[in-house]
Amino acid sequence: MAVEHPQTRIFMLTDGQVDDRDRVIKKSKTGKDNVRIHTFGIGNGCDADMVKQMANKGRGSCSLVGDADDNLNGLVVTALARAIEPSLADCKLVFGDKTENIGELFRNQLVTRTKIISRQKFEELKLTFTCSKDPITLQPINMSFESSHFDRVEEGFGLFTLAAREQMSKESSQALELSLKYQVLCD
């Protein structure tokens, strides 16, 4: 007979201003599957990176609340909903030779990634989503996608503009080139 361990949920509100941030982040990794840490970074000056890392290591969710943000109630409700639902742990997205650790994914959580690639790269497309354990089947998840799984989008369509804007926010060295090519304003 399997013994069910009670779930422990920790909700942390912080501005992230601590003496030893690395120690705090390290402490967030409890090593126990039944403990989750959900964080709320409070204020525009909060250490957002630390708050996100604590939630990631603690297998919880992260919410950032700015000084003028009046959506704290909504963020708390979302965090409470995530706290009582099973989640997908240790999720990864593999695109080509690059692996992105997504961490914990929760029910109804939308994850989007955009990338501008050449037609040749599109034809060779291999994309893989993995997860260490499905909470229902307790088996790993491994889903692979190829170019045939995606609809082709013609150049000039708004999706290219969105992808260019996303790429510009990540890689400022290409911002001017992408701005001119896809007619998107940049700094």
C-alpha cells in the first residue's frame, strides 16, 4: 500500500533584498516532492531574479507585484489554485542543440517561445518537450515535433512581427536589423 504524504505549501512575500541571496535560493531547494514554495516579489525594486529562482527551485509559482499594480488579489488566487493542483516537474524544451529548462508547469499555464528561422532550418525543424513525471501516470513525458506539425506562415503576416519583437527583446545586438526587416519599432 502506497503512503500518501501531505503536501506542504509555502507562500513567501518579499522584496528580495537579503544579505546572502545565493544562500536563500539554495535553501529554496528542499529536495522533497511534497514541498512547494510560491513566491510574490513585492515592489518595483524587488530582486525579481532571486524571487523567480526561489519559486523555480521550490517547484512553485512566481508572481511579481509592482508598486502601482492593483492585481495582487488575482495573483494570490492564481497562486492558490496552482498550489492545490498537480504540476509537471522539470520541464525542458529542446530546439536544435539548445535546451531551455522551463521548470514547473501548472494547469492552464501558457508557455510561448518565438524564433525566426530560415526556410531550410524550418524544413529540418526538430523540437522536443520533456517532463520528468506526469502527475497522473507517474511516467516521463517526451513529445517530439517536426516541421510537418506546424502551419507555415507567409512573410508579412503579423506573426512575423510578434516573433521579431520577442527576438528584439532578447537580443539587442540584432534589434536594428530585425526592426528594419519586419517594420517593428525598437529603441
